[in-house]
Amino acid sequence: MVQVKVRENENLGRALRRFKKKFEKEGVLKAIKKNSYYIKPTEKRRLKRAKAIKRLKKLERKKEKIREKRLRKR
């Protein structure tokens, strides 16, 4: 559970911001969303594959950009 103690003479807005950062860092919301409904094992595998493909394509685009920059410098 995420807890934030309000320090002496601390603005409530600042304490709320610290709470939000901790909440995000702990991944509470992500865990809630992940477990909010059941996903079949086959669906999990399909999503995992799709995510990996997307990540690889992004990496390739990044590498291609770097190659283009190098060619332009020459």
C-alpha cells in the first residue's frame, strides 16, 4: 500500500504530487487494470507476440534513422 506522510509546513498539493509519483512507481494502477478481467492464455500469447513485433519494428526504425544520419554526414 502506498503511503505518504505530509511533512511539517508542506503544501497539500506537493504531498499529493509525491503520492501520485509513488503510486505510479509502484505500478498499482497497472496491476489493477491487468487483473480487472480474465484474458485467455492464447490471447496473452498473441498480445505478447504483437508487443514484441511492435518493439522490434520500433528498434529497426531507430537504427534506420541513425544509419541515415551517418550517411548524410559523409
